[in-house]
Amino acid sequence: MSMHILNNILILILATTASAWTTKYKEYIHSPSSRTVTPQSVYGIEGNVTNPLGILGGEGAATLSGVNSTIVVDFGYITAGLLSFNYTADSANQTVGVAFSESSYYATQSSDMSIGLNGEVDGSLRVELNGTNGTQEQWTADDLHLRGAYRYATLFMATPGTVEVSGLSNQFTAAPQVDEDKLREYSGYFYSDDALLNRIWYAAAYTNQLSTIGAGTSRNTTTTPTSNWNNSELITPLSPSDSVLVDGAKRDRTEWPGDFATAIPPTFLANNRDGLGMEALRNSLRALYSQVSAEGMLPYAGPPLLKGPQSYTYHLWTLSATYAYWKHSGDDDFVKGLWDVFGRGVDLALEDVERGANKTGLLDVPESASSSWGRSPTAGHDLTANANLYHALETDEAMQWEEHMEPLSNAINTHLWDEETGLYMDNDTEAGHSLYPQDGNAVAVLYGVADADRAQTVSSALKQRWNDHGAVSPEGLSAISPFVSGLEVSAHVQAGNITNALELIRLEWGYMLSAFSNSTLIEGFYHDGTLHYPFYGSLDSYISHAHAWSTTPLATLTQEVAGLRIGDNLTRWEYAPQNTDLEFVETGFAVQGGEIRARMRGGGGVVAYELQAPQGTSGSIRVPVADNGTVSVDGKRANGERGNGKMLLEDIQGDGQVMEIVVADMGNFAANWSKQTDPTREESDAFA
């Protein structure tokens, strides 16, 4: 039921206690309750395997007899860590192979790829088993062979003989900073009457949890092995015990600025119990800033993968991410310590802006820093780099670069806008005139380069490029990229098209959940919906199935759909619920002094909102209201600023006390309504 068909009757209640807040969202959490994780089922067997269920902890043990006898177990969802199992071997010098895969497509005797794209083979671990004379022994993978993400584990006999296997389990190593008994206690939550949206939110939360690793467990790139993998590299300058958010759980296990910038709001909203999520993000920034060049450019990717400056676009994303980190952490001292490098980074980019007579006024990206997402080097007047620079200029609270913003925006709109297509072109070269990138157009809208009219035009034009699986990226070799589509989702919101944003989330993220891991968010796939990412050629098993850059919808659902977002100093908030097709939505997250929660429910001719904010916080509420509608607070008429079909109520204090705000256009209905007469409370079981 849309709020549009409710005759503009809205009801908002500020609740006093959390006793009625739903806990039904917990069914969507994939994070384990213990760091010892066991498989849920046997996926398949081959050869001479008896009592296969014994490997799961059932009666007896699974027995593998003869070369290539194979058993594949399914953990039910992506997990991460160190595999172990008990075994009894009937003779000396037997070998069991162990392989891992995120996808059932690659649940074979050779692991899916995690090392690189130059012919490296993860292969299988070879476990040398000595005869035990009937005595049970245990094998556990060593730290080098920690597996960053997998759902399927394959055990097979690599030599003749017979081995009994039981008690197979995984020691969960993700989110090492979180106590074992708090792995499922996210710092935020989301629940609605749309189960798909719930699944997407928690898949995003779990994806970022899996992508938070110990700094001493990054992928080794110093000496690339030709077989097997090595996840024991240190992300400098961190300590091995530090936690850090990386791009993906399986690979690259490295800080990429675009991924990092995308994952900051979702991490704050869902993975920041006791401030530990922001701690991991701070460590990511430490690693990125440690690699600044003498000229002041930040790296394309952090250590240990790539240490050299190669991308203006990613350099600028790191600057924007720095601001986003500060906004969500309030960590003034840390950010002040980065400020000199930050300022040099902005000034460096401004030095490459063309100025003067007969000049474009655009950032002219040099060849030496022209790497970007999805396409060949983007030297010259690149749209995405220019829009990112505009956003970086905007992040300074003192606005010391304000004078550069309007000229840059004007230059982008003058030289890169194409009126015929209603989109921005990639650059002003002949080739650029034929490419209208998804990423550049999304950030041009998201960062405010496009005015309101052009934002609407771009939003509509981008939607026209969707297919049955999601938003196809023309600059990305016709791939579907949840990273860039996340930017597009945010652009639709910025353009005022929340319906487009929700539709794309359901379409693309809904498809990837049903088609791939069902518990995490994949790095990317092909426009036809297959497990193929054209950047990797035919090496599709290299695709990461738990990638932090795909988690934007978590923030969209909490901050835009449910409408609850944080403000300055973590003590200010805004509640601006949107008109959507949801009949029930609830969300919350940790803030200074406690948790803030909000929910909407509809039925019986009304829509009700509830908000609970901790003492010491304050904020504003912006509710939809008809031109002839009335607003009452605790039964008394309220007057706030009206505009665009909404009323703004400012300086609302979060003190835990009951406040009822009723918006209606039915005479005295607003003043007479109370929770006791709310027809939705008895009909809905969402509060149980």
C-alpha cells in the first residue's frame, strides 16, 4: 500500500521504550553464533564414499576409499577461516586433498581462484596423513592457508587407501575484533514487510563483516605462488592484530578506495558495535595514507597489492572517504592528523585544472594517473574524475576551496553534457562522445554537479538501460557492477526518484542473491545474468562473492527508504521517511549515548511512524503532508516549515518521552487519534 493512496493521513509517534521493537530481523542474520562453524549438509559425493553424513557430526565417520573418492560439504552460506577435521587413516603415507569454493559451480577438486589472473592456480591443499593404527587425529589448516571466503569444501583421496573423516568445522576468522558472543549483534538493523529487502540488508551487513580481516591476513603478493595461496601478508603500517576493512573476503583482501568509500555508511550503520567498525575503517585509511607519493597523490590501491599512485579517480575517492569517515566517526584528532596530506591531495588536483582563456576549466587527468574503473586509461577530461574532484572540494567544512566549485561544475555541464541523450559523456574526445558511463553519470547526480532538472533527466535515462538482471554498465564491457549500480541507486535518490532506487535494488540485488551465494553480495556478473565478469576473461572463478563495494543498498534502505540518518557530531539526526510501497519498515543504529530507532506501519486507513532517540541527541523530522493537511504534536496543532509536500519539525529533543505527531486532513481526527485506537496495532504481528 503506497502512502499516496492513504488520503494523506499520516501518524507519527515517538516511542518511550524499546520493548515493542521487533526482533524478527534476526532470522536474516548469517553471521555465526560461534566462531566454530559446521557445514549444514553434504552437497555431493563421488567414488567410494560410505556414511557421508558422518562428516557432519552424525553417527560414525564418513569413509573415503580409493583415489578420487570425493565428498563435498555445504556450509549453507559463505564463511571464512581455517578448516579442520578429524581423521583415521588405515595406512601410512596417504594424502587427502582439500579444496574450497564460494560457488557450487566450482565445487571441484581444485579451489576457485584467489591468487591472480596470470595463470596462478589455487589448486588443493594436500594433507599428508600417517597411519594412525585406529587412533583419531586432527588436521587444521595453517595460517598461510586461511581461506577468506568459501561455502563449499571438497575433500578427496589423492592416494590409494581408506580414510575416515568426521567433525569437519571451520574456525571463523572474519571480524577478528568482535567477541565471539557478539558476532550476531550488529550495531544496527532493518526489518520490513518486504522479505527481499530484508535479505539484501543483512547480506550487505554480512558481506562487510566477512570483508573485515586481521591486518596480518592479507593476500601475499610479494612472491606469487604457482599453486595454493598465502593469506599471511601484513598490511603496513598496521600491526597483525589490527582489524581492517578490505575490498573482498576472498580477494583481493586489500584496501581499494572506491570499495572503501562505498562501505563506510553501511559499516557505520550495521557493523559498528562498540565502535569496532569505525576502528577497522580508520586502519584502512591509515594504510592508504601511508602510501602517499612525494607529490601528494594517494594510491590506486593500498598495501600490499599496489603501492604506486596510478589513479586520479581513486585518489579523489580516498579524499571523499576521509570526509565520510569523519562524519560517521567524529574522530577529529585522527582526521586532523591526515589534514596536511588531504589538503595537498586537493591542491594537487586543482593544479591540473585547466584555467585561463580558451581553456575548458576541467581537470585534465595525466596519463600517469589515468587508471579507473571499468575501462582503459581515462586521461584527459574524464567525467568521473572531475565529478569526484567537485565532491572532494565540497568536503571541507571551512570551504577553503569553495571558489573552485562553481567554475568546475559549470565546466562539466558545458563540455560534457549531451542534451540529445540526456546524459553526460565520458570525456570530450571523439571516443568519449560515444560513451555515456554509468559511474560518471551517477556521481555527477549524486555529488550535485547536475542541477535538479538534469538530475531527473539522467535518472530517467539510466533507468532505460536496465535489463532483466540489473543496470548494465556500458563502460564496464556490458557487465553489471553492484559497485557502480550502488552509485546509481544513490543518484536516483538524489534526483528524488526513490521509486527508481527501490526498483533497482530489488531487481539487481534480488537477482544476485537468488542466482549466487544467497548470503552475501557478489563483485559483479554479466549482463545476461551469468557468473562471468569480462575483466577476468574466462577465469570466472576469480569473481569475489563477498565484496564490500556491493553494499550500498544497506545505507539506502536505512537512510533513505526508512529515512533515518545521522547528523553532525553523532548527536544530531534526521528522520525523513519516504513515500514507498512498503506497509511496514523499521530500522535503527547506534549513536552517541545509545541507539536511535524508527519505524513506519500502515493499515486501517493510516500510516504511523515511531521514533526513539537517546537522551542528549536532537534532530529534525520531515513528514509528508498534503497542502490542506494538519500536523498535531501531543494533540496540539503544530506549525513547521512546509515545502515540496512535506513539513519540517526542527529541534526535536531525544529524551525518551512519548510524543505523538499526527498529520491529517480530516478535521479533528488528528487531535482525537491515539495509540489505543490505532487499528493497525492489533492487526499487525510485526511488533511481537
